Amino acid sequence: TWNVEDVFDVGGVGEIWLAYGDCYTHTGAHFWEDIYYVELIDPETGEIVGPNERGEFVVTNLEMKAFPTIRFGSEDYADMNTEKCGCGRTHVRLTVYGRTPWLVNIAGKKIHPEFIKRIVEKFPETREAAFTILKYAKTMDKLRLKASYNKSLTKDPEELKQKWVEAIEKELKIPVEIEWVSWEELPKIFHKIARITDLTKKA
């Protein structure tokens, strides 16, 4: 209705004058490597992660002299692509998923709510991706979700639940358990759904 032909993703870190954005291929945000040196580290150990692994991106600004920043921690979880982009640019690209404090450890894997969002929003019945992860322990053996769906578009909630289970387990390779609740029952932070419900703090 707004006659919008395309939408671009931009972001930045104000403390180090960092700005980044994607291009028309939408395959990651471009960073200018002649100004910023970008690395991915394990947010728990601080060690540099291996190729094709995700981690917190840290940045060194190569031009700031009065206020030098070396390996500034963004607390953002991302993956890195060093291949030439379809737009022709050769600088590194990052796909940023969200904040590192939102990571949960499930079956030995670091899982971010954004991973789940990108899976479930593909279903018309759950396009809004209304869910929260139940964090019941520091290290969990399965993913437990509370979620809601669009009742006007859903004929069989149990069938939809099975589709969610199959899609999440196929993509993330972790067991999952889902409980349908109403949208009103999901925890909120102001107007947004809380992606993590930390049950360990209530114990």
C-alpha cells in the first residue's frame, strides 16, 4: 500500500562510529574493511571462532586516533561471509541475528531466538512469530516454546504444531516441545514479546 519496491537493513555501533547496511542482494550487511577490522569470537571464551561458525562480532576502527578502539565488543551475534557479493563488492558481509545475552544452550548448541523466528514466520498462521523460549536450565536438552497462532488462518493447531516441530528440528538439529497459548498469555516487555522466559530466576 506504500508502493515500496525494496527494504534495506542498516545498523551500527555508535561508540566506534560504525555503520553498515545490506545491498540489493540482501545477503548480509557490508562492512568497509579499509576502515574497520571485524572478527567473530566465542562470547563465552573470547576465542576467535572457526570458519563458517557464528559468534559475537568485535570491531577495531583503523581510523580513529583520538579515541582508538581495539576489538570493541558489540554484543551482537552474527555470521560472516568473505566471498564476493553478487553486487560486486568484495568487503566482508555479516548477518546479524541479535544480542548475545539472548543465546541459550540447547543440546550442546548455541541457539538464538532469531533462528527460530526465521523458521516459523514462513508459515502464514504464525507470520508474526509470536513465541517465547522457556529457559529452564543453563544447559538444556530440548527447546521448549510457548507460542500463539492466527486462529482465523489455522484449521488444525496440532497439525501446525507438527509442522513447526519438523521445520525447527530439521533446521536446527535439536529436539523441540511446543505449547500453544493465546497472544495475551505470552510475556511482554513493553509492547514486544519477551523472547526468553527465564524460569531459572523464579526457582
